[in-house]
Amino acid sequence: MKRETQRSKVKKHLEDGLPITPMDALERYGCFRLAAVIHDLKHDDGMPIEKELIQNRYGTKYAKYKLRDKTVNSNILDELNPTGEWRKWN
């Protein structure tokens, strides 16, 4: 039986719509290098991951990662297809 990797666990976590911080990754998956895992997921798997910097009560900043929303801006679609044909599929 193949062992589930930290990378696959973090990927599933993000795909489930949950944000993740380095502390989450360490506590849940034993992952000390979340930034490296995120880098691989972005560059190797092409995942649209965004980073938000959070500041705790002591002033320390850390990253919170989540998948970028997959919403489509209708103005862009109108520019591409002014007849509005795409709206029939929504």
C-alpha cells in the first residue's frame, strides 16, 4: 500500500475549499515546509493558490494559503462574445 504524501494531503485540503497555515500543516500533516509544498503545487500542478499574510497578536506575520476563486467575470466574457451566447450555458 502506497503512503499518502504531505503534498497530496495539502492538495486535498485546499481542494476541499479550506485555507491552510504553516501551523495547520504541521499539526495535521507533520509538514514543516508548507511553503515548499505550496510552491510545488503551484508550479508543477498548476494550482491557482493565493497567499494572504496574517499578523498575530504579537506582530509576527505568517502566510495563509487558499485556492483562488474560480468565478468568471461576465464583463470579460461579454468582450469575448458580445452576443451573450455563453449565457445559455449558465
